[in-house]
Amino acid sequence: MGKLIRCLTRDATVMAMFLDSKDIVAEAERIHAPSAVCTAALGRLLTAASMMGVMLKGAEDTQTLKVDGGGPAGLVMAVSDSRGNVRGYVQNPVVEIPLKSNGKLDVSGAVGVDGQLYVLRDAGGAEPYVGCVPLTSGEIAEDITGYYAVSEQTPTVCALGVLVNPDLTVQVAGGLLLQLLPFCPEEVIERVEKNVAALEPVTTMLAKGMTPEEICALALDGMEFDVLDTYEPMYRCACSREKVQRVFAALPTSELLDLPNEQGEVEATCRFCDAVYRFTREELQEWVDMRVKKEG
């Protein structure tokens, strides 16, 4: 379970939030068993999606982030709800590429830079919002910053980090999202810029044992602020046997009855949590019979 706090300065000019996402990213690593660089890429996107998710307006709203940069990792995807609970996957979870010259994982090399960041918001019955911007760097954080600048005209600082141990487990993971709100005065902007420039990398601060409250206090140093919300987001999949059944049952009759294998079963695996759902030939025939009865 992660810890996310959202803060607002008392003059309502700056919003800051920080998420300690170690448990979320560790669960993603356990499920998908990715290579180190793919853990870092997916972990960064999960962290960003969780923070962006808590800004959704409706309790049942969801937000999807997709990064398709043409790199060997393929598509990287994360889906969040309005409580910051998140799930995701990497299309090709095992990618082995050299470290960067500074010894860091080459996330942009795995993700690629020739592509797009997609942001999709689903508010239930309303028409889904779809935003799309070219990738800035493939490092995820800079791409999120670029999305807010281009698509929402909101000055934003996004910092993300995932530190992977030699045994591929997650040591620390987290992210900072800071936004300047309308009518933010120049002196506040200058103060924020100074604070951000003085911040250490997210993984360094977390490795020192700093809390989300302490990190937000550094980002908002010199400004009075209040903690508005505290969340405990988790890696949580929304799949179920009933949802998979509805997908299969909607297929044309001929296609549905051709699905069973030699053992007389059809199975589907969730890409987000690796859960496997199996249905027998008899169950499929029952769905067809119910359809015929309903249509008759």
C-alpha cells in the first residue's frame, strides 16, 4: 500500500503532491517479473497515473496513460481510479539494454522516444477525454510535464523515480507532482523554481527515509500550506470472471463455439494481474442457448 498526500498553499497558488509508491511498484514487479529497466519504466508510469488519478472529479472516473515510443519495451500502460489505485503492464516486460553513461537504467532506451503519450479519462456516461502529445524524452516524468504544458496549459513539475535492487526487487519508488495554479504571482513562481532546483532526486530522498510530508515541505519551502488529502493507493486490478464472461458472450455464435481447445476449454489471461479465467464448452453452449432464447 502506498502513501499519497496532496497539499495546497494557503494562498491557493501552488498544489503539490507526493506518492511513496514502493509497494505499488513491488506488486507490479511480482506479477509481471520484468527486467530492471522495464520495472523502472512501468513503475514511473504507475506512479504518475496514481497521482493524476486522485485529481479526477468523479468517484467512478478512471484515467489511462499509454506510452508508445517505438522502443523494445513496446507499449507501457497504466490505469488509475479516483483513489489512486492503479494497475498496468509492459508489452515486452523483459528488455536487456546497457546502462546509461552515468550508470542509471536507460528507461528512454527501453521505451523509445519516437512516439506519443496518450491520456484518456473515462467519466462513465460522458464522452471520454483523449489527449495526445509527442514524447519529450521517453523518461516518463518529462513527458508528463510536457503533456500538462501542451494539453492543459498548466505549468507543472513532475519528478519520478524507481530504484531497483540487483535481485530485481524494488528498493524505493515515488513521485512528486507540483502545479502552479491560476494567478500565481511572479514571486511565488521564483520561489518554487528555487525550491525545485534544490531538490535531490526522488529516489535519493526516499532512500534517506524522507516521508511524503517532508518532501512536500521542501518543495513548498517558504510558503504556508495545508495537507488537503491523504490516500493509501494500491496496485489493484479491476478484472473479474463476470467481466471476462461478458466479453466472450458478446462474440458471434460461430466464433464463440470455435474457441475451446482440445480439452474443451477456453481461457483468458488478464494482462494487468495475470489472473487466468477458464470456461468449458458447456458454459459457452449455455450462453448461446440463452442468446437464442432471448432473441426468440
